[in-house]
Amino acid sequence: MVKSLQDTTTLHNGVKMPWFGLGVFKVKEGQEVIDSVKWAIKHGYKSIDTAAVYQNEEGVGQAIRESGINREELFVTSKVWNSDQGYESTLQAFETSLQKLGLDYLDLYLIHWPGKDKYIETWHALEKLYKEGRVRAIGVSNFHIHHLENLLKNSEIKPMVNQVEYHPHLTQTELHEFCKKEGIQLESWSPLKRGELLNDSTLVEISQKYNKSVAQVILRWDLQNGVVTIPKSIKENRIKENADVFDFELSQEDMEKINSLNKNDRIGSDPDEMTAGFE
Ligand SMILES: NC(=O)c1ccc[n+]([C@@H]2O[C@H](COP(=O)([O-])OP(=O)(O)OC[C@H]3O[C@@H](n4cnc5c(N)ncnc54)[C@H](OP(=O)(O)O)[C@@H]3O)[C@@H](O)[C@H]2O)c1
């Protein structure tokens, strides 16, 4: 079982990825993102999840430099945006992200959304970057089983990670089983359903029993299910609170109670319907 904020899962290529990280979607470029990332690092986070489309890679890079942490201690993820899909444009997008971050390699580079017809050639660009040692691991985001099956048939390297919407209202059990079978690590985005789950009565009841917050219960549930989690906050007290999940363990019964809250309900787009950036 995961015991600390620094604990890692070993991806199928042997690279160690922290189970817990900070997400920075909708965090403003400049002081807001700089503060969030610096607080996270100060409180022991080792993993930061950004993306080209979040438009805050420069601030993430600045925060990393200002925090004074050794680059090798950190795990930095970014993603190629939909409008950059394609072989050459992905290679270019990767260079732009690295330059903005001010880094000379990434730990994980993801295809942000599958779209319809370009993700195979986009993946081939990620394979090239991986083989050249520009990125330590490559993966996908928002891939359904059918996207993964197609990718596996048409690629040399299996994705190491699939980052998808995942929380107690969307437990993605079939996708999770498929990923486990293929050795692909599942990673949860919007683990708190952007705050929508925090007043759920079952979760409130469980949280009181453990003397923890609802956010902590959900994030602990992620970890006990073997799912990497990257909650976002711009508030130092919440950044600290969210990561304080290593001093308790949910019982099997409570895990099942939380699993049973599933209603296949999304806060974001269904990957089959996502068109932004692809038009
Ligand atoms: N691959 C993808 O397509 C994709 C899509 C969406 C997100 N992501 C990644 O996943 C990360 C997390 O997802 P998310 O940002 O959408 O949502 P989230 O982490 O589920 O929720 C963030 C929201 O919850 C609030 N919050 C955080 N901790 C809290 C706490 N302890 N108590 C009460 N409220 C709390 C935050 O407000 P404050 O900031 O005001 O504290 C914010 O409004 C993103 O930042 C991004 O890195 C990826």
C-alpha cells in the first residue's frame, strides 16, 4: 500500500511515477501557477501535471526553478493539444512545451485527447521522442478501450499511462480492467469532480468516521484502487490537506460503498464526442 507522498508506481518500462501529484488545469499563468507549484513542492509533492492548452507551462517551469528542487526529483507531465496532432506538428509541439517549461526532458508526455483519425501518427511521434530519450515515459489521455485496442495494433511501444476522468461517479471499471491487463497505469483527472462530490452524503459520513475531509477520502480511494491521482488547488491549505492521506486506510466495506456511488456521470467531455481543437 502507498505510504507516502513520495511513493511511486513502476510503469511498464521501469520508470517510477509518483502516485500523487498536483494538477494545474485552469490555474492562471504567472503568480497563481507559480505559487501553487511552489507550495506543492514545499509540502512534498514530486509530480506536476500540466498541458500545452493550459497555457501555464512557463509559470510551472519558473516555479520549479525557484523552488530549488533537483530536476531529477520531480516528475513533470505535459500533453500535446488536439490542434497539434500529426507527426511533425507533435514533434514541434513537444519542443515548444519543453522550451516554455525551460526543461531539457519531460517525465511523461501524453496525447491529450484521441480525436478520430490522427492519434496513431501522433503516437509515432511520441515513440520517436521516447526512443531519443527526450521523454522518460509516453502515454495517452481520454482513451476508451477501442482507442487503446487500435493503438496497440498499430504501434511499437505500449502507452505507459492512460489519464482519464475518474472519480466515485465515474469508476470506469471496464477500462481499468483493460489497462491493468495491458500493464497501462490508470491516472485520474478531476478526482474531486471539480468539487461536485464534496457534499455527497455517503462520502461525508465516511469522512467523519475517519476524521478526514471528503477530498481526502476520495483521494485515498483512488490510491487504494491503484489509480494515480492529481487533484488541483490554488490554495496552500488545500494543497497540503489533499496530500495528507497516508495516515489512514479505508476498509474494504467503505471502498465498496464508494465504488457503488458510480453513475457513469462525467464532468468533462466523452472522448468520442470531443471535437475542440480538431475542427
Ligand atoms: N487529461 C485531461 O483531459 C484532463 C482534464 C481535466 C483535468 N486534468 C488534470 O487533472 C487535474 C485535476 O482535475 P481538475 O482540476 O479538473 O479537478 P479536481 O482536482 O477534481 O478539482 C479541482 C477543484 O476542487 C477544488 N478543491 C481542491 N481541493 C479541495 C479541497 N481539499 N476542498 C475543497 N475543494 C477543493 C479546487 O478549488 P481551489 O483551486 O479553489 O482550491 C478546484 O475548484 C487538472 O488540474 C489537470 O492537471 C486533465
